[in-house]
Amino acid sequence: MTDPALNDPSPMATPARLFFLFLAGVSFVLASAGLLIPGLPTTPFLLLASFFLVRSSPRLNSRLLRSRFFGPILIDWQVHGGIRGDVKVKAVTGVIIAVLLTIYLSAAAWQSVVAGVLASVGIAVIVCVPVAKRGDPEERQ
């Protein structure tokens, strides 16, 4: 017997679908790495992963939207047009902690400078992303 989920009709031809699945995987890996690497933004790569999954595997995109960690970020962006303020604060805090650890553990001054520059770019991206507007009266009901 075959798994019916594997035989889902796709909106794309197989080569294009496989290419988009590959791009979704690369985007997801970069988004995951962005959680740990200062200067590598998570949200844009997560949005790209969702973009490619919608076109290649809506079932996998649904799983991504339901994920405990990445789902709320995607839903906030899709529904509310931004990222929650508390998520932005946590992201900036994480970047600062990572940079401080890098500076503390690095042997060469150039590594600290590179970490600081990359962190500045990451923090600038985080700050520039709009804050999710969650004040709709319909939402509170």
C-alpha cells in the first residue's frame, strides 16, 4: 500500500516541484541557522521557505504553519503584517548575547569586529521589520 499523502496532486510539474522543495529546504536551514548566527535573519528565510512550500507542497507548508516554534512567526506575518514586539526583543537580546560570547571567546580582534558588524546588520533588520498589529476587535472575541 502506498501513503495517500505522497500521491497528493501538486499544482506544479515534478521538476519544478522538486526544485521548489529544494529551495524551501535551503531556506528553512538558513532560517534555522539564523536563530544561532548573529546577522543571519530568520524571518525572511522562513517566509521564503513558506513561499516555496505553498507552491510545491501545501501539506508541508501546513505542517510548518502548525509548528510550535516557527508557526506563530509565519502566522503573525501573514495575518498581522509583522512580528510581535516580544519576539523582536528576544531576537535582539539573542543577537547581543551571541556577539558578547563571540567577543569573549574570540582570539583575534578581527573576529570581534566581524561579529559586531554582522550583529549590527541583524539588529537593523530586526528593528526595521514591522510590529504585528494585533488590535482588531474581531480577534478579541
